[in-house]
Amino acid sequence: LADRMSSVIGADGCYITSWDPERGTTTPMAAYGPQRSIYRKFALVPGERTLTQAIAEAGHTLVVEDALNTEYVSPRIAAAFPARSLLGLPMLSNGEVLGAIIISFDTHHHFTRQEVARSELAARHVSFAVATMRLLEAEKQRSEELLALNHIGMAINSGLDFNQVVLTILEQCRGIIELDTFYLALYDEEQDRLSFPLFCDNGTIIPFDPVGLGLHPGLSGHVIQTRSSLYVPDTLAPGLDASYGIVRTGGSPSRSYIGVPLIYRDRVLGVMSVQSLQPNAYDSRQIRLLETIAAQSAIAIENAKLYNELRRLSVTDGLTGIFNYRSLMELGIMEFAKTRRLDRPLSLAFLDIDHFRDFNNLHGHATGNEVLVAVVDRILTCIRGIDLFARYGGEEFVIILPETPQATALLVAERVRNSVESLRIPVSGHAEDLSVTISLGLASIQPHHTRFQELLESANTAERLAKQNGRNRVELAR
């Protein structure tokens, strides 16, 4: 189109721009002439006067016979191009200025009435073509947006785990909104802080530490406090840091910021944000789109949190937080099979809190529960991350020790027993701290063990022997 427009009156150059009335910004689109390859990369300074802006304000053709001496365009822009005489034509569609066609001559040129008329007629045809392209592009964008919202809706109803849900939200946003930074922040009202399950910067997902909102709430804090969306066209605008309590952390700052609250049943769950390294990168349509995504995402996130919690409860003991009997049997069988396949050592400790039934009768079940939790917490300090610790039932527990021969396992068992014996448990309603001891049975995998249950039974038998021999001791399986 730029090539054809320049030929209408035999001009040296032609520049086509788009105009955003909402943001008052000009975007270089295409050029004919020596600037063709670099025109779209030409950087405009925010607030700088452009001929496109002057044409949009006037609503009609503007003639500039000396580009270096005119109020319609900034001197910096005029000096950056070889054009000296300009004919600025609005691209109009249904009364709206879509942009401008600027026909230029590199030397002083007087535009005749005939040249202006021919150019205006051609501009009307170009305007129709551009308006049609915009409609097609808008329809394509709308289809992509609906598809993204559909994917998020599917995530809401699919029962996906939390991490998968937040990744789905990121991918759908990235597909329909230009962004350099994206984050999901969850709000902890009790601690007044934000945690970041997902923070993506320049295409890379990075860990991001929780942020307290007390002294420096920042832009996210403002979204939480006002429960409303926030758009900042340029984060480097004077006074912004003081207005929102922003603390900058270095690096290349985002220039455009959209923050939208995640609200579920009138409760603020957190903030969703997209950001761009370019100022004035977003418009009201994109803000509304992100608000729609956030509304669906809030449901998806809450459902995913509930799903994860239910999954956690299905594999862990509700009181102590360690694995339950079901998980013990499933994971134990898997660990046993792996040990047999790789011909590696494996040990198992079966332990029981001594006289716990009498303890409950004397102090009550509530106190007994506090003791159970304290004992589990103490044992966790004595074992490794790869060890499997589970509640077998009541006051009975099992520790599976992968890659651990009997001699090493015996040291671990004695360390656990000594640590629990030295434990003093402060309990409300009791003047003195309480204490308990444990008896342990230890079994290591032997050739005659063909199933996990057999190894478990060997350790259980050894634990009963420890009780018979006086309690507060470790016995090895025979």
C-alpha cells in the first residue's frame, strides 16, 4: 500500500501509521523509500508530537511544505527523515481515524489541488483495505481469546493439580496478550503477604520469594487493598514509587503493568499480572480480557487448591501429617520391589509408644494427640529425606530406610529412641512437661523375604519382643 500510494503523485516516499485514540499513540507500520527497512523500528518518545496525532486531531488532510518548520511534528522526528514536504492524509472508517498516510518529497514541493484530490481518493481506498484487515485481525483475536478462555474453563473442571492449572493460565495468557513478565501471586491475609507460585520473566519461570505488604505494598498490594484492576502505562513515571510504595530490585524494569485481582466468592485470593518492557503497551480491551481470564482463573485456582488438599489428605495422616497406612503399603511394596531388583540393602523399623493406652486414660485423648504430634516431629529430625515415615495405626509407626544395611539401621533406631526419650512435651493444663519412651523392632531384608508384608511382619515381631524385654529398647528381627 505504501508503494502504491507514493506512485499516485510520483512522490519520493510514503509512510503509513496507525493511531490509538485511547492511548494517544502513533505506531509506524510501513514505508516506501530509503526508510523502508527501519521505519517500523523507529522509536517514538512518549508525548512527542507526531504528524499522525495532528491529522487525528484535525480529522482532515494536512499539508506541510517545510517539515523542519512546522507545529505538526517534533523537530527530532523531522530531522530523522529525508522528507521535506509532506501531505498527511487521514485513514478514516465510520468517522474513526485509523491512522495516517504521509506522502513525502525529499525537496521542497508545492502540492497542487489535483495532487491532493487524487491522494485523498486513493487514501479512501487504502482506508477501506486497512479497516477490512483490522476487522479480520479483530475476529482472529476474538477467536483466539475465546479459545484461551475455553482452555481455562476446561482446566477448572478437569481436576488438574495446582501447578498444572497455573501453567495452563500462563500459556493461555501468553497466547493472546503480548507480555514480557507474568506472575500469579497468592495472598495470605493472616500474614499479610504474597507468595508467588508462578513468576515468568522473559520466557523463563524463576523462583520468587514471598513479599510482605506492610511497609511497601507496591502495585500488587494496591490491587489487593482496592480489590480492583490497576493499569500503569509507564512505571517510570515521576512520583509512582512514592504513590504505591514501590521498592525496585534492579534489572530491566517493566514499563507497562496490568494487575488484576483474583476474587472467589468475595474473597481476594491474589493478583494476576502481565507486564511489558514497552510503555503504553496495553489498552482497555486487553485489561477487560485479563479481568475475564482472572475471574475464571480464580475458580480454577481454588478448585486446584481443594483438589491438592484432598489428594494430600488421601495419602497422609490427618493428625501428624506423615504418610498413612494406605501410603505405607503402596510405597513400601514399590520400595521393596526396587530393592530386590537392584539387589540393594533395605531396613524397616516398627515402633510403638510405650504404655500409650494408659497414658491416654490418665491424661485424656486430646493430650495424647499432642504427644503423638510431638513424637512424630522429633523423629522427623532423626531421619533422612529419602526415608519413608508412616503412621501404621494408633500409636504405632513405621520407618522404611532405603539403602540402609542392618548395622547402620541399628544406629538410626537407637538415635530415634534416645531422641524421643529425651523429649519433654509442654502440654496445656499440666504443671510439668510430659515424656514418653518407645520400643522399636528392626528388620533388614533377607533372602527369605519375598514380599514387603513379610519384612514388615519381621519388624513387628521384633517390636513385640522389645516390649516383652522391658520396653524403651531396640530389638533385631531373628
